[in-house]
Amino acid sequence: MRSKRIMAVAIIAGIFLLFAGTGFCQDTVSMSEWTQLIEKFGDKGLINWSGGYIEAVGIGAPPERYIGKPNARPMALRAAKVDAYRNLLEVTKGVRVDSQTTVKDFVTESDVINTQIDGIVKGAQVMKQDYMSDGTVEVTVRMPLGGSLSQVIIPKAIEKAPPAPPAPVVAPAAPAPAVVFTGLVVDARGIQARPAMSPKIVDENGKELYGSMQVDREYAIQQGMSGYARDLTAAQSNPRVTANPVTVKGVKSEGPGRCDIVISNADADKIRAAAEDQSFMKKCRVMIVLD
């Protein structure tokens, strides 16, 4: 009898844990996507580096004297939108541009950029409006990382980038069979690498293989300098890198933001030798896998 009671308690506890766990599922963000939750806002702000967007939630309530009146809900909705756009602006300022800077750094040093970013945020799309039983309203707003935001930030990042050092003069090697790569996949798992709008890939000597100086500005603005994923297979099959990407392993990450990825000299030489014009880099056909 006692064993039956213990079994019943165990079953009830298991059911409770099952349903309690469902409250924490994120059905809007795939586990294969690299999503950065902003601590300041808890689950109210995020940067989805794989999906290429920034999202924030605002909460609004009607003034106490209007509760129960016809215009209570519109006033709560208006307050929620104001809160959502304010949160979105703060999240956007925290977006890392490269290992050294964030969007906030550009906003702080230029009133023009500050005004532009503010206008872009106010044009963000309302994704969802939830009306709560207590009269409050939650509004979710979203804006892309590419497009208008990149159009403001990427050119500035390119201007700030130091010129690449001249390539060393080496004796010409015997011609090898041409290999045409259609993209680059960097497996940066296990080295604490983090995403940025303008990442940099260098060899072990510090010579830049990929960065703001190697890309076509228009491609960088339209689709960002790189895509991000959590899964290597998903990155290798991503349309961004098309049919025949080359895959290399990150050796370590560098810089305050951990956004500069070091690969081996052998891998860097293989990529440099594979395609003389490296057009896939100019077109930002790069995927980075993070954990």
C-alpha cells in the first residue's frame, strides 16, 4: 500500500514538473539560432543574430483615473508602445559593432547618428499586442539588424577600420588546381567568441583575412557582414554560403568583445590560395558558428 502511495506521489510530481516546464519554452526562437538576451531587460529585449533582428517588449497601463472607462485600453496601448520603443532604443545601443565598439559609441560621438538611430527605432514594426486581464498591455516591436541600421553603422565601421598591412612579397609557388569556394564557415565553438555587426577573422600572425576592408559595402548593408548559427551543419547548408563553402576552425577569440576570431595560418593560406579574387568574401558569404 505504501509503495502505491509513493508511486502516486511520484506520478503527480512528474506531471507538475512537466507542466511547470512548459512555461519556460521559447516557441518563437529556434534552439539553432544564436539569440542574445539583454540582461537589463530580462526577457524584454533580445538580439537575434541568426534571424537578423532586434526585439523589445513594452508594458503600459492606463492612468488610474481612467481604469474602467472606454479610453483606458487605447491609453494603455499607447503607453506600452512608448515603453517598447524606449526599450528597443536601449537594446539597439548595446548591439556590438566590432570587438572594440558598440552602437552606443557611435551615437555618443555624433548627434547626426543619434538622430538617425532614434528615427530608425521609431519606425520599428509592431509584432504583437497582448491585452492582460488587469488592464495592462504588452507590445512587442522588432527591427532588422540589416537595412537602415547597417546603412548608418557599417560605413562608419569601415571608416574606423585601420588599413590592412601590405601583403608580404613571396616567391611564386607552382600553380595548383583551382578550387572555387562559394562561402566561408568558421566553427568558433569552444573559444568564447561572440557576435558583432562587423566581425574580423585573422590568422595566427594577426593578418586580417576577413573584415570590413574585404567586403563590398552594399552587400554588408543589405545582409550584414556575416550570418550566425549554433549548428555547424545548419551553417554549412545555409543559402548564404551556397553550394561549396570552406569550413575552418577558430583557434581563439580576441578583443574586449571576443568578436575577433583567429584561425590557423594553414587554413588562412588555403583560403587565400583557393580563389584569387575571393569574391565570396566581398559578397559577405560568411557564416560563424557559436556556442
